[in-house]
Amino acid sequence: MFQGLDIKAFIAKLDTHTYNFEVTRAYAAAKLGLRAGDRAVVSNGKLIGPLDTDEEFTSDDFSLVERYGTSGDIVVKITRIIKKMKLPHNKYVNYTT
């Protein structure tokens, strides 16, 4: 597979790896404002969610996030469109500041 990689040693090490979900849960609550049971996606420092319980986030959605998440131009364009809509300030959040 990978030249020079000891697959058995890699798998043995992988099997001993543990992940501290409590730290992740505490971070999500404190910094992202998520509650227990909330579902969300964090991509490139941006929070998408929380998602509704019946809302699906498919592989197509992940592809869109990947495509547009790395393009600053789309954020600028969407921000301009929202500002042109002249919504009351409390109806949207200005993510550009």
C-alpha cells in the first residue's frame, strides 16, 4: 500500500487510540453554543448548524461545503446579496466582521 509502512504496527497503534469525546463536547458547548443532541458541521472554521432533527446533510452537501468553503468570493457575494435585501439587522448575522 504505502512504501515503507509497517501495516501491522500501524493497525496495532490505531487499535490503542482513544478519543476524548468529553473534551469535544465541552468545546462544542462553550465555544460553538451547541447543546447535547445538536448536530452540526464545522468546516474551515465555519459552523453549519445546528441541523434540524429531520434535516439531512448528505455527501452532496459536504461537496458544496468543500467547494465553496475554500472560496472567499462566494462569501462576499452572498453578503452583498443579503445586505441588498435590507433586512432588519436582527434577521441576519454579518459573518464578514
